[in-house]
Amino acid sequence: MDNYDPDEEKKAKEEMEKRRESVRACFYGPLRDILATEDGRMVIWEMIQLGCPDDSNWASSAIIHWRAGMRDYSQALISMVRQCGEDVWLMMQYEGRKRAAAESGLDYEQLFDSKFITELFKRAKRIGK
């Protein structure tokens, strides 16, 4: 005798999705608040960079597994930031690369069109609102 009920399964999936939405709302609200500040974006950027998300994780030893895990962690953080808005992600990239350029003695402003930067800052100011 089969006790399978498709309506019960559908109801369980709907409840699970409601719980996920509730968790997302509780998580992404505070994350947006953090990302609305330059200091918050700097901390999250540095956490992302620890995992070297743009580097290859290839190595000829078992360290490849550690690198893969760190890279996955970084990419998960990137995904969370992008859920808060592409503008936030673009601003975070700009600020992080600008800091790295300053540490290297480069003028990062000259690498971009100033019109693009001005528009990016205008859009980023709306993040926390």
C-alpha cells in the first residue's frame, strides 16, 4: 500500500520555501546595511579576497582541495553580495581595487572614465535606502 500524497509533498515544499524566504529576509537586510557603508564593503571585500576567487586552485599536492574550498567560500560571498545588488558589487570592486592600486603606488582613477565612476557613486548612494 502506497501512502504517497502529492498534495502533501507540494505543501511541504511550499512551507520549506517560505522558511527559506524568511531566512533570506533576515539575512540580506543586515547584509545590505553592512554593504551600505564603505567600511562594511572593505571588510567583506577583504574576506572575499582571502579565498582568491579569481585564481586557479590547481596545485600538484593535496593543497588543491584547500584552495578549492577557499575559492568556493569566496564565490559564495560574492553571490551573497550580488543578491544585495549589482551596484553594491561594482562599488565594492572599484573601492577594493582602488585601495590595492594605492598600496602599489598607482593612480587608479586614471584607469577609468570619470563619467562611469560618477554614475557608479550616484547609484551606490541609493544602496542603503
